[in-house]
Amino acid sequence: MLSLRSDETLVIVVRRHWWTLLAPTVILFFFLALPGALTTFLPQEWPSAPALASPIFKFAAAIYFLTLLLFSFLLWMEYYLDVWIVTTLRIIDIDQKSLFHRVVSEIPLSRIQNVTIDINGIIETFLKFGDVTVETAGELGNFTAVAVPLPYAIKDAILEHVHSTMEQERPTVTVKNQL
């Protein structure tokens, strides 16, 4: 589990928008309904088909539904565990690549140079989601959160804490009057 430092607080946790789950969920429900449609129409069209109560058919159906269950689990896991965590000191990007492969990266807020938003298309505009890219100084590269809800609010929260971090790190200079 991720632990925060003693001097930082959680600002926002960002996951992808629910719209990104819609197409895979529709495909999942199509494949879930497919055996029911086949068992309804197949005996009428092909009377010599093997009996649906045969052990081989039951085994194949069990494997089929377990595969769909595994696919839905992996889909939910990737959605839920891919996350951006914005704190008062850093951005933590947790990218779940597969079941046992996770990449965790972090950017100190002091290294952020620019935050860019990309909202592409009518669906993203109406549902208010898009990509947020954080550009950093040095070799850290860019970090992109894909299809996140309310990208403007995320950008504003990041930049607000970047500016407050920069003000805290700025040295105070006193100039004496030389006159």
C-alpha cells in the first residue's frame, strides 16, 4: 500500500472515466448472451446437433463462462488500479499493466513545467473527460492520465499546488537601501 510522507496530504485521486468501460462491457454482455441465443435457435435450425445436456457441452459452457468472468475481472482490475494520486508534494502514477505487473512512478511538484489538457471529440466534450499530460523538467519525461473526468479541475488542482510549492521553495531575499 502507498504511504504518504509526514508533511504531505492527499489532494485528489484520479481514475479513468466510466465511459472507457462502456465498449468492453457491451462486448462482454454480447458474449454473455450469445450462448443463450445459440441454445434457443440452434436446435430448431440443426435438429441433429448434439444434445445440450451432454457433459462435453456443459464443460465447454463452464470454460466459456469462466473465461468471461476472468475477462470482466481483468477489465475491472485495470480500471480500478490504474490511478493518479495527487498530493501536496508529488504526483504518483500507478499503472497496472497486467495481473502481476504494476509500474509506479512519481513526479515531485517542483519538477512540473506545464500541464496540458486534450479533449478530443463530442463525447468527451459532453461527458467532460479527456487526457491530462504533465510535462516535467529533466529526464522524467511526460506523464499522461488518459480519459480522466473533469480534466480542467485536475489541471487547476495540480497547478495550484505547484505554485504553492514553488512559493515555499523560493528563497527570501532582503535588499538594503544603498542610499
